[in-house]
Amino acid sequence: MYLYQATGDDWYLSIAERALHDINARARVECGFAAVKDLRTGELEDKMPSFVTGETLKYLYLTFAEVRPFVVLHPCPSRPPRVGSWLTLLTIR
């Protein structure tokens, strides 16, 4: 979903918006979000997996954020960072 910020392609924004709407419509409960046990029946489980806030909601937030918090300026543009280094973070311009 963060691909919208990287590419500017509105298609990714529409997918993120649909995902946000579906999560709210299907999994929203009084104190957060529940795991969907069965998509066919809409049955929910009495738990909220940690990835919901740790990943899903974070990336939805970053998709719609006007400020791009993860812009990385490479110190040496003539030489790309080696794979596995901390400089291989996603660069958005």
C-alpha cells in the first residue's frame, strides 16, 4: 500500500482506500479490530493479531500521509548502498 507514495499512481491509493473501508466494515469492534475467522459468514474471533497495528494500520497511515517520513538521501549518489545495509531503506523523492 505504501507503493502509492513511491509511485504516485492513484490506483494504489484506491486499493488502500478500499482496504481501509473493508477493514472498518468487516473487522471493527468496540475496542479495536477483530480477526476475521470466516469471510463467508463474517464470523469474527475474539482477538486482534499484533500485525494489525504493527503493519496493516501503519502502512495505511503512511499511504495517506501528506508528509513522507522515510525519505533517505544517499550520501554517495555515484555508488548505491550495498544490499543489507541500513541505507537500503526505500527512497522516495
